[in-house]
Amino acid sequence: MPYSTSREHFEEFAEQALEKLPEEFKKHFSNIAIIIEDLPAAEETETLGVARKSLLGIFRGAGYPHKGGLF
């Protein structure tokens, strides 16, 4: 069953989650953008084979192991 919440409530959750991260991880957030959209693009979900309303997030970019890791 898809989860639904208001954009404002979701933004609050995201801010709280970021604030609660340990400092050892926060210091690595200098080049990370978190973008909140109402729904993912139809092309994204078609490529992934999932319903638009069931997808909660998409990571784009190179993971830290490919950038030399966190530490």
C-alpha cells in the first residue's frame, strides 16, 4: 500500500533525519543535494518497473565507495 503525506510534513521528516545524523557523517554532506518532488518522473518509474506512488526515493550519482569512501 502506498504511503501518503503532505509535502510540508515530508520536508519536516527529511530535515529532522538530517539533523539527527552523527557529526562524523554530516561532515561529508558538502556536495549532496536532497531534492523533494511530489512524484518521480514517469520515465524513472517505467525504467525501474515500479508504480509512481510506491517509490519513496531515488539515488543518482556515484556512491562513496566509488569516490574513495567516507573515511
